[in-house]
Amino acid sequence: MVTRAPRKSVAELNEAIFSAVIHLLETSGYENVTFNNVAKASGVGRPVLYRRFADPFTMVLAAEQYYSVDEVQSYDQIDFSGKRLRENLIDSLMHFNGSPPFMRAFLIELGRGTETVNNFFAELSKQNELIMTRMLEQAILDGELKNDVIREVKLMPFRALLYQVLVDQSAVSLEFVTDLVDNIVIPAIHNQQK
């Protein structure tokens, strides 16, 4: 009679899978984050992985989110009061900085145009627009601005950050963010106030 190993709890499964995904991503590159390799590295059967994840990028995305140390539980609950628009912009933009291996995976999938990455990018854009809308609403309440700006201006700083990390493959520094805010974002917002 063959005895089976005891079933892993959800927490144990998550830890095994996600630690294997991150390890493979960091040591072997995104191309080697496959269902087969993750199954071998995690000790979890491929059928379990196929049931839980649509594709390897979904596993990478879930692992990044699992290990993310994000103190913000809900982006619509961020309090932008008590600070000037410039300070809120710099604080918010410094918050966005994905790991280089994840960003390379994102770039590869973006080039492939997969449904998973397209959905992720659409959700990310929606979240970024919400953050900017709330930040600008606070600036209007505080008398810094007269009116809202177009969607493209709201998304511009996040797209510049994405370019910095994906294409230049550079870390997002305070100097970069400050230059972006002072020389591009604030002037674009003020241009819309006329």
C-alpha cells in the first residue's frame, strides 16, 4: 500500500509555489518560470499549478503580490490632505518600484500582448488614474488648482516611471522622481489650468 504525503495547507502551498517562482525568476530568468520547473522546485504537482494559474506570468504576478510589502490596503483610501500637490506626487511616485526580474517578465509579456498582461496593465492604469484623480481633487480643495486635467496627463507620470524601469532598467530614484514632477508633471498640470 502506497502512503501519500499529507496535504499541504493553502498557506504552505502558497509559500512553496511563490518561493519557487521568485527563486527561478531571480536565478534562471523569466523564461525558466514554467509550470514544470515550478512544480519541481516547489514540490507541488503540475495539476495544482494548472488549476490555480492561467500561465507563468500569472504565477509571477501572484508571487510578486504575495511578497509585496505594501502598506496601502486600498488606493481609494489614501489621505492626500495636509500636503501640497508636489509633495503628494513625489511620495506617490516613489511608492512605485517593481523588482527588476518582475519588470523584465512584465516587459516580455507586454511584448507578447497576452491577455493576462493586458488585463494587468489595464487594472494598473485604472489604479494610477484613481490615485491621480484623488490627489488632484485634494489640490483643488486646497486651492492649488482650479480644475481637473485630462486622462493622459494623469497617467503620464506613471508611464514615465514604467519606461524608466522597463526600458532603461534603472531604479526609480528620488532625484528622477523630483525631476519628473518639477519639470514635466507640474508644468503639464498647470498648463491645463488656463
